[in-house]
Amino acid sequence: MDERPEVVVEISHLRHDQVFHYLPPGEMPGLELGARVLVPFGKKTVQGWVVGFSAPPPGVTLRPIESVVGDKPDFNPELLRLARWMADYYLHPLPEILKLMSPPEKPVRTRKHAPAEGMTPAGRHGRLALNAEQVVALREIEAALRVGGNNSGRALASGGAGSAPGAGRQEAAATGMASYSSAERQPGATGAGRQFLLHGITGSGKTEVYLRAAMTALSLGRQVLYLVPEIALTPQAVAWFRAALGDQVAVWHSRLSRGERYETWSGIRQGVLSILIGPRSAVFAPFKNLGLIIVDEEQDASYKQQESPYYHARQVAVRRARGNGAVLILGSATPSLESYTGARDGRYRLLRLTRRPQGRRLPRVTVIDLRQEHDVRFNLLGQYLSGQIALRLQRREQVILFLNRRGYSPIVFCPSCGLVLKCERCSISLVYHRTTGDLRCHYCNSRRPLPERCPGCGTAGSLRYLGTGIQRVEHLLRRFYPQARIQRLDFDTTRRKGEFDRILDSFGKQETDILIGTQMVAKGHDFPGVTLVGVLDADLALKLPDYRATERTYQLLAQVAGRAGRGRVPGEVVVQTYFPDHYSIQAACFAGYPSFYRQEIRNRELSGYPPCGELIRIRVAGEREQQVERRINELAEALVALLPGERVRLLGPAPAPVLRLQDLYRWQVMLMGELGGLKSEIRDCIQRFKKNTSVIISIEVDPYGL
Ligand code: ADP
Ligand code: ZN
């Protein structure tokens, strides 16, 4: 029997990768794999994608595809394979993955491709002399690039990726096989020798290595994907790449217009653009000839999408590099436990940068034990830190203060009746914002005016503000140092377009003395004038109900500390904590990453959390708590029946750490252990549950945070 197109359709209750055969549309002889189509489904017309060609089962009557959308297929075989892998790995319906990955719509009118603003042709780069460590790292990466550089790598390393039916034809292997395997001197897993973890302390010049590696890839005729956590936080890297490489560099970000998105995607597909810099969604760009993927700050949580589908762009990048024969660089000063374990186990080759160029020293660190620092009048501005701030102001040096807590005070409390003000839609305390004089929920963003009387007991003027947020610190600083020029960098001060850049610009030009910020100040920036960095409360992240709390604490501290001492004057970092002996704080301040890793990986081994075990979270959400509870109990029972006792544990059902969010009650179960072989059964079980219920069920593989 003849082969017919297989189509996955956007219908929610189907099995995740169920395909349907159709007849090709009448006068379209060359229907291509990856094309987006409209097909009849029952009485409706729905959207779908052609994911293969095969002989339909005998005896079924096929209906024709109604039409093909667009003049080119949405996906090439490589991206289709990637989508299948994601659907399997993240236990997510394939059509939704394809929708997530699908290219930007063609705008009604297309413009000619305009060069991006602020672009200058080849500049200072290529001249900076690399130091010895940079040279060693680069040499290894370049050797790997050259091996795949004859363009054969693309078809080579496809092994292991789930293959879409029909995709096989497009990718006959492999003239370069011999050179590939002979160059792969390291035995072991696929990709060893082509995947690197670049572990370089803050300020050690990783960007320089990325840039040179990218230039080499380009010279070999290959394209480059450079992933960054957030474009706005990496203006320097973008500027360097543009200065060195001109208008073959494209930047992918949320402010692009529809036309710009379309142009960028097409440019990448045609190979006119050779470098794409962007956040996690750029990992799906349709490269023609991808040779290098860089994942900068690979540990960053923003690579993880926090809504369905819950994918992790680093994981996708690793998989994509393997499927393409591309070289991969994961870069970080504070690698994720996953990546460092990968290097330990030989999946990644570890490259180290242990020094800052030009002999710039790492800052001195002083840990302040808040239990001894009783001066409550100053809230989080302890005596030692205040003294140091005053000193820097006197010397006209700059200060960064870090507190990862928005608003003025996180708790509004009535001492007469004991009431704590909560959001009406979420089980979360409201935060007082002094600048706007209102109360806000940081989970659903709702606000309400500050009441004059306690809503519980009616007492007038009784409400008290407990705890210290970043606005309170700003308020105190302005009182203590009236002459100082102070700016706050957080979600609230950067809502308006351009404000983020303006605040950092002003700090960069030394028009600001003290910059106080949330985690926005922790990343990337390079301010040589900063000689003091104060971490006001190092323990905030430690208290979160999350197995990554310790890792996150270490990473944030090490990153923030890296902002000091980038200029000629050596810097100091002051870390205030109630747990001065905690290993994450000790390691971030003194002992360094390997010491942190040794202790943290032991905890993960004992507890079975990733990367020492797999974890899947299943959540049920709905408006009526009783119903949610009933459904999660039923689901848990069904799951238990699937699981072989010793190797997998089921935790819960339990309320989510934030039980109620935007009017929805949420309960959850966690599956832990060796889940690999059971994943498809778990998915099918949940899929069956989805059919006849009004509750929302979500699956998150390798969940992050709250
Ligand atoms: P990282 O990304 O590792 O934190 P950067 O790439 O931002 O570090 O580099 C920190 C600073 O060191 C930058 O100002 C960069 O221009 C400079 N730098 C990097 N490599 C060299 C070098 N070989 N010689 C001199 N300066 C360098
Ligand atoms: Zn809320």
C-alpha cells in the first residue's frame, strides 16, 4: 500500500503522539514533512503537522488534507526529531510541543532585512591576547569544531534521537564517520569530546572564549546559537559579538516586532544570519548548518520554562547539539549540579578558568553573623556594613547592595487581633509597597489599597510592617546618607521600557553611588568602579521549600560576590547571615565550588533528588478544594498501582507549597526514583485521567522551585 501523510492534530484529549493518516491535498504533489496543515477532524477543521509518511492500516477510509499553511514546512526533520524527544522526555503532547516550536507568523507586509541598531563592523576583538587558561580551553573547543567542520557532522551524531517515521530518508549517513570516531578519543557516551563544561570563575573571561569559538565555527561555515538567560542582562556580550562580527549576528528577544521575528527566523533558516543570541526560546531556531551551541550561565533558572510545557532549554540544547553533531559549551562560574555531575561522569569535558585576567584579584569576603549584629534600628543595615558603606561613599567608590525581596515589608500584621493580611486569591501574605502606598500579591500581581483599619478587628491605625524588603532598605539609606545618589533596580522600578538600561547606564557612568537591587544586580554586569558588595540577607533562598534551595543560595552568593573588584581597586564583599557555618555560605565565600559540590552531591545521593534520581511532579488544580483532593487521591492510587515498589517512591498527595493560587487550589504528588522505563505508562495513566474531569492536571519533569 502507498505511503500516506501522518498528521498530529491539536486536539487535547488524544494520546500524546497519536497520528492520523490523511490523503494528500489534491493539487499539492510535494507535500513535505514538517508542513503545517488544516485537516477535517470529526465535524471540525483543526490544525496539525505532517510528522511522517507511512502505509495506513487496512480498511480505513482516509479523508484529504484540506490545505497546507504557509509556503514552507514549519519544521525540518531535525526539529521534528527534537520535538519527539521533548514530547517523550517531558511527557507532553507532541502537538503542543510543535506549537511551542513553530516559527513566527509571516506578517502581512514584509520589510527588507534591516541591520540591527547600534551595529558596528569588526572592532577590537581578535586582538586581546588570551591568557594561558583561555588558550587551553579554546584549543580543545576548536579541535572539536574542526572535526565536525566539513559539514558531515550534521548527519553523523543522530544516533539516540527518537526518529520520526519517514524522517530517515532525509538523512542518509555519513561520509565523515571515520574522521568523527577517530577524533573521539574519549570512550563513553555519545558526544563526549564534543560537549564541554566551561567552569570559569566570575570575571575570568568566558565571553572571550565564546567569541573566539564562535569565530572559528563561522570560519568553518557553521552557524552558532548563543543562549543567554535574559538578553537585557547581557548587553555587554551582545555588544562584543556585534562589534566583532557585525550584522551576521541576530538577537532574539521579546521586544522584536512580528516582522523582525519572521525575518530573523528566515535569515537563520536560509543561513544568511550566522549567529543567533537569545533566551531559551531561541533554542528552537531552524538552523541550516548548526556547528556550535553556547549556553551561558547554564545554571540559570530562567532556562527552565515555568509554565506548561515545562521544558529546560539547557537540556534541549544538549540534545540538539547531539542530534546535529554540533559542539556544545555549557558555561558557568557556578555550574548546576547536573552539569558538574555530567563532567564528573565523562559526559562533558571540563575546562577551567581559575583566574581573572590581568591579575585582578577576587574580592575579600567578610561574613557577618546576624545573631551578633543586634542593632535592630538599622534593620538589615548592620553596623559593620553601614560603616563600610560610609567609607566607600567618602572615597567616591561605588556600592552594590543585594536583597532578593521586593516591596517595603513582606508581612502586614495587626497586633490587636493577630491578623496577617493575605491575598484574596492566593494563600500568600500581601506585601506592603511604600512607593505606591498599596498592598500587593507577588504571586498573582493583584493589588489593593492599604486599609486604614484592620480588616479583622476594625482597629484604626493598628497595622504594622514586619520584615525588610528592598524599598525599606532604600528608605533607610536615603535617611542615613542624604548626600548619596541611590538607585533601586527591581521589578517595580524597571516596568517602564528603557528604565532597566537607564539605571544600569547611570551606574556604569558613576552617576549613582549605591545601587540596591534584587537578583537583577547579581548577573553579568561588569562595573569596575564597584568596591563593595553587600548581601543583606544571604539566607532568603535557603528557607524555600525546595531541594535546590542550597544550590541556589550558593549560586546567588557566588554570582553577587563576583560583581566586586572588577576594576583596579580590590573589592570587598560583606555577607550577612544567620547561618555563617552553613556549607553553601562557607563555600560561596571561601572554599569554592568543588567543596560545595562535594557536600551537596552527597545530600542529593542520600535523598535521591536530581541529579541522583529522577523527579516528576504531578499537580491537580481546581476551584473546589474537595474535588481537587478527591481527584489527586484517585490519581495517586492509580499511579501506585503502576509502580514497582522499591525503585520508585510516591510522595504525597499533599497541598502545593502555595496551596491556593489565582483562585485555584493545588495539590500534588511527586514521583521519585528510577522512572525512565515507566514514563510512558505514567503519561498514559494521567492522560486517561484528563479525559473526564474539570480539574487541571499538569506534569512537570525535573520540577524547579515553587
Ligand atoms: P566572565 O564571563 O567569565 O565573567 P568576562 O568575559 O565578562 O568574564 O570578562 C571579564 C573582563 O575581563 C572583561 O572586561 C573582559 O574584556 C576582560 N578580559 C577577558 N579576557 C581577557 C584577556 N585575555 N586579557 C585581558 N582582559 C580580558
Ligand atoms: Zn494573589
